[in-house]
Amino acid sequence: MGMDKEQVAAILAEIGTLLELKGENPFKTRAYVNAVRTLEGLNEPLEKIVAEGRLGELKGFGEALQDKVTQLVTTGQLPYYEELKASLPAGLLELLSIQGLGPKKVKKLYDELGIDSQTKLEAACRDGRVAGLDGFGEKSQAKILEALAFKAQFASRHRLIDALQVADPILEALRQHPDVIRCSTAGSLRRWKEVIGDIDFLVSSKAPAGIIADFVSQPGIKAVLAQGETKASVLLESGIQADLRVVADSEFPFALAYFTGSKEHNIVMRQRAISRGLRLNEYGLFQSAEETRDPKLRLPCHDEAEIFAALGLTYVPPELREDHGEFTASEARQLPRLVEWTDLRGSLHNHSNWSDGRDTLESIQAQAEELGLSYWAITDHSRASFQANGLDPARLRKQIREIQTLNQQAEDAGRDFRLLTGTEVDVLKDGLDFSDELLSELDVVVASLHVPSSDEAENTRRLIRAAGNPQVHMLGHLTGRLLLSRDAYKLDIPAVIEACAATGTWIELNASPYRFDLDWRLWQFAKSKGVRCVINCDAHRLEHFSFLRLGAGIARKGWLTAKDIVNTRSLVELRKALAQKRTGGV
């Protein structure tokens, strides 16, 4: 089976890295980097180009590269790649995942100290050998140890998107199994936590044996960790553990509620049951003061809503089951109607191939229209983000004109969708990266801090000043965190939220699964201050449009409704809201 454009690009990128690790000619490695960029910028299927023999027309694609890409597209195999990978210790690629280590440094560590694993690297740092290498030193050695400790801390933690990508097909297979009555994910995945541990699946059936057997023999399993009559655990190739439990259908609602959690939520649920002379556990809600599984004493609850009702509560959505106020709101019948991802009309922070995005304005426009969205803002980086090919004023004004042309074409064709002009402007020490005059020419302005200070007061001051600028509509990825790889920078978050409330500045919920910033735990406070949320994809490629679904899930976890979120509005309403900030409206 052949590979598509994304898979081929990933292999070519890895070949470039492997060649750099081997110390090959830099021009050779650069050829692969350039080839990846070329493939990522294609506006037609790679398979079509290969079939029509047009690979040679692509910039930088000589005969050798054409041959490799053709093999990957047609057969899905490339002996050259396999041999290259086998010629280097497997641990070298793993070392590249450590923050601060690039191919050149990894090669030096291997060549001079024989380091080909994280274990060896840590030992060499602890006895000072790394600090003795040219280009490293004590500071670099200390930073490597910090990065190793950070990685070890999250070794069994996984980003939400990684869990969903493996869980969705497994859940679909369970749904289609003839012996399955009901099935669901449970645990932190069902609660839509930004980072999860294991993936939990729950199934009801009268014939568990066949389901268990199929579960442990599905594709993508690295190892079977446990297998019993009604339970099984497997380690997936992705490194995530998946657990399956099979219960009787009469027990399913209780097991689902119990295994969904959270632990803190479950404790309160059990206490509510006890106060009513009942007993709640994973097997049922029983008319008994003692722990029991006696089905004769079980109250008939056909779904989770009936369990909540029996305990004097309205149904609590899984995302809210964190003991963060859901019981008080549920008792008072005041749980909000949470936002659905289909409420979202577009995203106001996204990138194109004008800066560090992959796709053209035309392909972004086509994708957004195909998905039935109303608008999509192009907010490429400003000039200070030189590493992201940030735009200077002249390029930005040229982009504005091109977007206006595309919008005019859409209007002439009777189409309602519009691209919005914009920028993700850097928040610098002495102000914003663009003049207010230039910012005023744009539909949307996102202000983001990309190079923070180590001083909390300085970072806070910079963001409060940005929020006070009438041209700035929202603050982007407020804390700068990268899940499982970088902590938030030092910031007085409540002070910034207060400043946004005072100035009518929105705060982004960056829906990138690497960020989910602002954190869901902070949205109830922001909402209480009157701050509006914008769920933004921060898209750098067309596949990132799917982040709208992820962001909506995190917004639900933050108790947000459609009314709390700016980009649930129509284009006409959005334009009014954008104009309001510039005229001093809050």
C-alpha cells in the first residue's frame, strides 16, 4: 500500500535528519528539507503527480529524489530509508526529542562520548562529561538534565489528540462488534482532559469472551499486558495503554459513571448516595447502607441521567465532572448549555504559507468553504518572528490586497464566505511589532508574547499594555505553555484577565492540542469578569481545521456557552464586535 503526501513528507524529513546525524554533506540534507517544503505546498494529490510523471517539474526534485518519492507513493516502501535507519543506533532519534538537542549536538555526543540513549546521556551529564565538550558547557549540561527530568515526569502522559487518534478507530470497531450492546470511552479521555494517562473503554455484552479476544488481537498492539474473562489491557504501538472492561448491560450506566470519574467527582456522588440511605458503586445504585452487588437491591437506572436524577441532580456532562462547582449548579438547575463545536463559525488566528504555515490563501479559502464555515482570519506572524518568516509592513499590505481580491471573487460568485485580514503581532518589550496605523488597516489583530522575560512583572506589564491598545482584539496563547514539553512562562494571570475585562479585549483559547491555552481551569474566573473567549485553531496546515472540535471540548470543560465565545457569531455580528474594540466599547 502506497503513501500519501503527508506520509512521504514525514519520511523525507526523517531521511534529512538521519543524514545530518551521519554528518553527510549539508547540501544533501538541505535537499530533503527543501523537498519536504515543496511537498507540503502542493495543491494537488502527490499520487496524481507521480502517476502523470510530473515529479521532475517540482523544484529541486532530481532523478534520485524522484525515484525515492515514486517508490514511497507506489509501494509504501523505501529500502534506502530502512538501510539508513539501520545504520544508526535507534536511540539517536529519541535523543532529538529532548529540548535543546539538534542533530549536530546529538552527533557530537555520539561521536565523542558514545551516547546513544537517554540513560547514557543522563549518566554523562551527572558525571560532568557533557560539560567538557566544545559547544556545550555547564549551562547546557544543566539544561539537558532539566529537559530529561521534564520528559521523565510526563513519560506516561499523553496529549488528548494522540489518545483520540488511536481511541476513535478502536471505539468504532467495538460499536460494530455483533456482541456489543453499548460502548463508550471513559476516564480522562471522556472528560476531555488536555493530557491523559491510559485510555479506558467500557462495553456491555452478554458474550464478553469474543470481544476480549478481538480487542487483544486488533492491529496496532505492541504487547498484551493482561487478559481475563471480562477485562484486558494492551500497550499500543503509540506507547499508550488501553484498558477494556466488559459488563452486563444493566450495570453499564453505573460502570460508565464510575470509570469516567473524576475521583473527586465520584467521592461526592458516593456521599450523596449515603446521605440518602443508598450505596453507589461501579455495579449499581443500591437500596442498602452496606457495600453490595445484589441486583435485587439495585435501583433501575437505564442511563447516567437517571443516576444523577436519583441523587437529586440534573445530568452533569462528562467534561464538568471535576468537582469544580458542578454539584451546586446541578442542584440549582443552573448548569449551562455548553458550547458545541458546530456552533463555531470560523477561527480568528491562523497562518498561511506567507509566514510559517503550509498552505496558500486559495486552498485555505476552499477548505473553509467546504466545511461550511462563515469566515477564517489569516493572521500570519509579524516581522519580529523572523524564524517563522514573519511579514514586514510591505508584505502584509500585499497580503491584504490578495485577500481582498479573493473575497471579491467570492462575492462576485454569490458566495457568502470571507477571509479576514489580520496579523499575529509580537508583543515586544517596548510595544507592538507593528504601528497602530498598520494594525488599523486589518480586520483582526492577535497580540502574542513569543519571547518572554524571566521576570513575571515584565511579562504581565507587556500583556496588559497590549490589551490596552484599541487596535488589539485579543491576546493569543496567553501563558505560552506547550503541553508535556514547556511550562507556562511567569505571569500574573488574574491581573491580565482583569485588564482584558477592563478594555474589552478577548482572550484566545488556543485549540492547538499542544497548547490549549488559556487553561480550562481559568475560564470560569475569566467568564465571571466578563471576558469573552475566542476558540482559535492557530492553524498552520489544512488538517488543523479539525482543532475546532478539540477547542470546543476544552471550552466545554471551562463551562463556556456559545454566548461566551466570539466566533459563534455571524460574520455581520463579528464585524460589529471587532469594530467595537476600536471605538472603545467593552
